Amino acid sequence: MDAAAKTRYATEERIGVLEELLRERYSVRAFLPQPVPSETIERVLVAAQRTASWCNSQPWQVLIASGEAKEKFRKAIYAEAASGAGDDHDFTPPREYLGPYLERRRESGFQLYNTLGIARGDKMAYAKQALENYNFFGAPHVAVIHTDEPLGIYGAIDCGAYVGNFMLAAQALGLGTIPQAALARHSGLIRRHFKLGDDRKVVCGISFGFADNAHKVNSYRTSRASVADTVTFIDK
């Protein structure tokens, strides 16, 4: 095999691995209780730390709660969510979903509810399932991603890129993840619980661990829009 052929083979192999990881990744909503070895978590973090950021600011800070610390946090945030309190986002959430965004959101929600046997329109069951966010879906670990207030939306965007790379690295190491904007609805509680300064702004959480592949909630997959639906090519 000549040098050019070797280069083509290596390129195909590498993009093939990335495409496979992207296809396989999904939001896990049922985890096994066994903890992830610390060296595996460290490898995920080292990989995610290579994330590109605006002016190389690398604005993400990550709290990872495990064991007793995770359980204390779970009880605190679940109690607040179940009481109806909270809803204090640090970053303005979407005002509304319209058009294809609403359709995709509904499709995803109905897939979840249908898989779990929740009847359409059963708002009590919807609310109960939503509260599972605050049980971290049984995950043994939960990460909280936060950034510096002066960086504004740019810091949040960089954290979003970090979250994506964290999840891909975890997928490559056989772990399941779910990114959770729901946790950011309780930013005040998170700051108080972890004794963070007021200048720390919560972007989201990530629950992670080993997926419970036998649980039916992990059996469905969401669809993706086509490139034609999302990209406009301009060449003149």
C-alpha cells in the first residue's frame, strides 16, 4: 500500500469511528447503579478538556458528585423540584418552540411516553417522568457544568461544546450520558448546595454511568434532520 492509500485508509477509519460514536450516542434514562472507575472518568475529562473555546478561554468548570455527595445533592434538588420551587435559570431558556423545532420536540416526547406506556395527555404521568431528571435517572454520577458570569453567552456556548465532547468521550469508553438542562432550572440551589460564588452561572448537568440496556426506556432513538434541512450552500 503506497503512502497516499495509507492516508486515505487512515482517514476513512478515523471518520468511521466518529460517525459510529455519533450514531450510537443517545440520552440514557436508566442507569445501572455500579460506579464508574475513577480512571475512566479521568480519561473522559482529559479528552473533553481538548474542546475548542473562544480565545482559548476554556471557561467550563465541572463539579462531579458521586456516592454520598451525589445522594445528598439528589435529595436536595428533587425536593425543590417536587415542591414546584426553582425555575431560576442563569441563561434565558427558549421563549417558545415553533415550526420544525416544536415538531421535533413533540416527536421526542411522544417517543419517550409511548415507550413507557404513558397515555397521551396524561399530565400527571408527564410530570412524574420529568421529575426523574432530579433522580439523575439512577445514574451513579452527576456533573454540573458552570461558567463565569462576565463571559456571558460565549462562555455558555463553549460549555456546550465541552458537553458534546464529554458525551462522545464517555460513549467511546462504554458509558451512557444524558445532558440535562432541567438541572439549570435550580441554579440558586446548586450554588447554595455546592457553595459556589454568585459569579458562577450554571449551564447544565450531565448524569452518567453504565446504561441499563435491559430497561425499555433506553430502547428508542430520536430522528435527525437531513443536511438539506439545516444547511444552505452559497457558491456565487
